[in-house]
Amino acid sequence: MENPHQKQMYNQFASDNYAGICPEAWEAMQAANVGYVSSYGDDPWTERACEHLRQVFETECQVFFVFNGTAANSLALASLCRSYHSVICHELAHVETDECGAPEFFSNGTKLLHVDGPCGKFDLAEVERVITRRSDIHYPRPKVLSLTQATEVGTVYTPDEIRAASELAKRYGMRVQMDGARFANAVVSLDVAPAEMTWRAGVDVLCLGGAKNGMAIGEAVVFFDRELAREFDYRCKQAGQLASKMRFISAPWIGLLESGAWLKNARRANHHAAVLEQLLAGIEGVHIMYPRQANSVFVEMPEAVAAALRSAGWNFYSFIGSGGARFMCSWQTTEQDVLQLVDAIRSAALVS
């Protein structure tokens, strides 16, 4: 039986994955749907998308397209490690909490070592402690530092913070991988050039998100050190990530990048999250958990309020960010959506 409240809803805030395909991505995919084109990435659309990304990052990076973020992160980490190595990540990092062991699987057993830190970001002293606490042959040798940008709790690393983390990693002979599922949101939040928060700050490999930014599917794995990309195409093929009709994954990137929609979409999502944060902060009993710097708002609220929202048909996660409730805005979120959610929370708070 349908929930009558569901019919009245304009949007949901559980995830930016709930949003549809933005017009620019859709039109680019439609434009690629003409005639016969070579398969497996040997096509003009894929080369054009790669060239656009090189322009965005201002360097001759090597680019690969895969279906989703799990594959992007897992294969990128596997390419940087051997089975007896380890990857250091934040305890809330997606590679640690939400990849179902895929990084370990695709790397044939590379161990994830997680550290804590405030607001979803590394405590570098703790990172160094994990790197140096043992050097014997019985301990998996730290090889990669994995950062999430924006973090799982909606904060962002500044270029200086990324540079400091990278310098620490490089001092111990480690590589730096960035999980950029919401990288665009971080770019507009910081208002800096993408190069300044990636390779110029010491990042070796970026997993650049497309699905959360208006695409249907598709993430880009961007190697700033082209030597590290050696035989990565074989990893993609072996893992079932080499699309035969690659143009339909790469063409939407052209639509997003040529039009500037990748930043416009992120800016809109961030803006509505900022409005949501401001309005929720004024509701008694609702507490903002983390600084809102990207497109998510984390709040603590009474369990009765959360139960009332779910009963009314609202979907949201409560396990991400170690408790609380996460409300995520997307490129498709409207002011009306935000006001409707705020009214629902305010009403539930008054009743409880």
C-alpha cells in the first residue's frame, strides 16, 4: 500500500545518488548515440572527454573510465599496492566502511589501516604513528594514504591540508590516492583550481565522481603520474570495468565539462545544503554535528523526531558519520524541497 505522504514529496535527502541525470549529461549521451563507433574506448568521445579532463587539471594525466566509485577506488588502490602493503585511511572513509571489502579483494589482500581525526579529516600525528609504529616483516608495510574529498561528513580538506598530508606520506615513500566522489563539491566550496588540490598538492591518483554530480553512471580514474597507470587498463578489463560501448560513459563527461555543469551542479547542491543547515540550526532539539562545507548536513535529533520523519515517508541515513542523521542535497534539489523537509522536521520536533 502506498504511503500517502510519499505522494506529496518533491525530493528525498538520503543520498545525492537519488537524483536523476542532469540535462547536459543526458544530451551528451544522446549526441553520442549516432551511427557505428569503435568499442572499448577507442572512440572520439572518450578521447575528447580525456582531453577535457587534462585541460581541467592542467596536466597530461592518464584517464580511465569505470562504472562506479567502488571500482574506481578499489582498482586505483590495487594499482598502487602489493598484497603485503597497507592503505591508511580515515576511520569513516568510504573505502573502509562501505566498499564491502573490495579494496582488499582487488589488491589480493592489501590491509586497510584506519585512523581517527576530527570532522572526518586525518589527524596527521596519528597517521605518522600508524606509519612508524612497526617496521618488521610481520606488519603490512604502509604504502598508500587515501584521502576523501569532500569527506564522508561533508567537510573539505584545504590545499594546505592536502599538501601537508602528501608531504608526510612522501616522506615515508608512500603514494597518495584521493576518493573524489564529491570532488566537484569540494572545488566550488574552496573556490580553487582543481590542480591546486590534487597533483600540485601531492596527489598521485584521483577517483573523480560523476554519478553524484548529475551523470547516470561513470567515474574517472585520473593518474597524475602516468607511470603509475601502467597496465591499469588490464585491471579494468579483469574486473569487468572495461565498457564495450565506452562512449556512453565518457560522453556525459563532455557534457558536464564543456558546459561547466559539473561545477554548476555542485554549486547548487552546496547552496541548498547551506540553506538547510541554517534553517535546521534554528529548530529546538536539532543539533548540527559537523561544519557544513559541501552538500551534506549532519544533525542530531531526538529519536522520536527521526521516527516521525521515517513514518511520514522521509528517507535518510543514520549510520554515516558515526550516528546522527545525514541529509544530502543534489544538483536536482530545489528551495521548495528544502523548505518541505525543514517544515517536516519542525513539525515532528514540536509534537515530540
